[in-house]
Amino acid sequence: MQREGRTLSDLQFHRIPGMDEPPTTWATSNQALDRLICRHHRYIKPAARIAAVIRQELEAIFPLLDTVCRRTCPWCPDPCCIVTKVWYDFIDLVFLHLIEVPLPPGPLAFRLEDSCRYLSSRGCRLSRLIRPWGCIQYTCPTQRKNLHQCRPDDETQLDLAINKIRDRRYQLETEFQRAVVWRADMYPCNKMLSVQVKCRPLYERIFTVGPFSD
């Protein structure tokens, strides 16, 4: 993880035809997280290994989720992408930074009353891997019924996998905070960083949907 000296231009964002460049606040907030990881890159390696395992476990369930979506989503009269409010939380972005994939080009919406801007006539324009955990892990009642009737064994395995990934995300969060907060407490000059990480509700607000209306 050779990340020292990176700049905003070094960050890679997923490009979607017809969509504007990443909002400035979104881009600079991700740059701040990238700098945090660069500063502590030697101590974040355990967290990066957890993120890599999460990626493998996610990719293992994507084929099943794709199949279920093809059977249900095209005929849904009330798409969850329109009626549900979801956003990237802090650990979503930590995960994406640690597995070093192109980042989403922006939040799902700029105002809480808006629906997801990545929804198209052919479904989500984001690959499953870079969607928020809230989107990845959710299956609607129709999908649950379809799984229960057609693939009950897969339904059980999916539930087990989702629970395992949820637990591992908690491990990732714990390990990331341990590395960053521990290093911040070691050095007085990093006192403000320590305060920011420990005050998670305030720190996490940087990465949610609210502040990104430039």
C-alpha cells in the first residue's frame, strides 16, 4: 500500500456517461480519508486484510443477488431505489479506499428528499462492489419470497453470508479506529486527528449525504 504523496488528482473515481465530475466536497472529503490512510499505512495493513476478505465474501454472493434481481426488479411497482433513503457511511468509504477501487462519483443524492441519482431504466449504474452496504445487504419482501420458494438453500446461505459480512465490517471498523486512534494518541501533534476519530458522529457526518450539495 504505497500511498504517500498522493494528491486529489491521484484519486480514481468511477466514471458514468452523462454524469458530472465528483462534487468538490465529496472529492476533498475522500482525499482527507485517503491522506489519513497514507499517514498510517503501515499500521492499517490488518484493516486492509479484513477489507480484502470482505471483498471476497461480497463477490461470492453477487451472482445470487443478480439472479434474484433479474427475476423481480424489472416488474417492481415501487422500487426501493426511489422510496428508500440510503447513503454511504464512514465504513463504506473506508472499505472502498482500502481495497483500492475507483470510488463512486458522488453521494446517492444531494438532498434527503431526492431519490437515488444512480437509478436508471436498466437498474443501478454502480457496480455492486461500490454500492453502499445498505443497498447490498437489502432484499425486499418480493425477493425474499422468491428465494424462499425457488431457492430455500440459497436463502439460508445468503443470510449466513450477510451476517458474516456484517460482523466483519464491525471488525474492520474496530481495527481501522484502533490503528488510527492509537497512532494519533502517540503523538501530541496529532491530537486533533485523535479527537476527530473518537468523535465519530461528527467525523462521520463528513461522508454522509447531507453536506454534499456544493
